[in-house]
Amino acid sequence: MKTIGVIANPNKERAADVLRTVASVSARVGIVLMADEATAALLGISEFVTSDEMFDRVDAVMALGGDGTMLRVARALGGRKKPVIGVNIGALGFLTSIAEEDLECAIQCLADDNFITTKAFVLEGEVFRSGKMVAKYRALNEIVVSRGVSTRMATLDVTVDNDVVTSYQCDGVIVSSPVGSTGHSLSAGGPIIVPSTKAFVVTPICPHTLSSRPLVIPDSSEVAVTVIGAATDLVLSVDGQDGQGLRESDRVVIRRSKADVEFIHMPGYSYFSVLSQKLGWRGSSV
């Protein structure tokens, strides 16, 4: 790793201090940094590049913040084969595998090419209205169709590979990747899916029927969610950030993208160790 792009969340209280550490250690080990405009402003430098220029020129991208920053960077890559390393200066940090206190060691590992990588697949969602595609999104975690601020349930038809699953009366439906299975889907009663699993999960939100359960399907499948009935316009949410309004008869088609995202981890990284720590698993005591 010779050149690393840095994107920080300027709203994080520790962002400027952490960035200065990144800059100092990187200079010492011979790594050249490139920053976007907001990150450069935090560092107090005038030189910056656009995200697109950064992604084309760097060996890897460092995201400083929380999971939201990682999600934003992963989507912004747009399928480019650039690995991402996350530094957690947020709260939970499922996706950011580097703690602030391990930052100096992590940068040295990058300089020495001493790290491991994992891949995560990305969801691709297309919105159709009156038979025409009106929007297209990429999501690392999930794509959600929900009732938004309305207090009324919606009726959503779900198909898998054009085969009818059911018609949900519910507050919404979550289509989640394995990486996203520990997010919104988990809080709605969905299962945890190990990131290397070639599957994703369809999780209804507060379904009117107790027999409506989350559904795990192969990653080769195509899921379609159609708005059949709603008191008001529904909301399409992508990784909890991007999105748009949905009208009756709108159809959202979701499939696995052809371009994955690659993450960098330090030697000894264990997904289950992270999972246990973040979820507070302590096991049974005698």
C-alpha cells in the first residue's frame, strides 16, 4: 500500500484529532494520503481531490467514522475494485474493524502489506413506475420499503424469481445482505448471516400475521417488492441514508450486484470475535 484515500465523517467529535494521527504515522511509514474536500478541511490543508479521482488513483480507501461512513464509501465506490479499511470513531462500528487505539499499528501493517481481506456482496435495487425504471441504487446493508411516518399498515406483494411468496400486511419489508443482517433486519427479528454466505434475507417489519417469518434465499435470486396498497406514499430507504418516495403499484426489484466490496482487516481478525463483542455475548456461566 503506497497511496491511501482518506474520507472522514466531519460530524464526529474526534475526527480532526484522528486524522492528524493518520497523517503523522502515514508520513513516517512512507504512505501518501489523498483526501476529499471535507477531510482536507479537517486537516487544515488546501489540497483535495474529488471522490471519483481519489478512487481511481489510490491503492485503498480509509473510512474514518462509524458504520454510516463505511456504507457511504462502499456505495460511492460504484463497483471499483478498491479495498476499504474502516477506523471506528463512532459508537457501535460493526463494519469498522480498526479501533482508534490500534490505528498506528494498522497503518504500519498497510505499509508492510501485512493484512487480510474479505469480500462482501452489494445489493442492487431498481425502482419501476408504470413499467419504466425511474431510479437505481446500490446498498451494502439493506434496501427497505416502509410506511415512513404513516401510522397505517401497507400491503406489499413479494416475489422471488417471479414466483409469488406472499402478500404482506405490514409496516414494511427489509431485503438485507449478509453484512446487513446485523442491522435493521436483526432488530426486526431476522437471522444473523455470516458475510461469506451466498444468500440474503427478506424480513417483514411488524407483519399482521404471526406466521410471516424472515426468508433466507440464494444470492442468485431476484426479489421484487410491489406496493399494492397504502394510505400514503411509502418510503424506499437504502442503507438508511439514500432513498425516495414510493407510490401504489411501484415495484422495487432487488438482486446481487456483479461488483463486490473488499474490506481490509488486520492479521488475526475474527468475524465471530467482533460479533460477540458488539452484541455483548458472554456465554453461560456455571
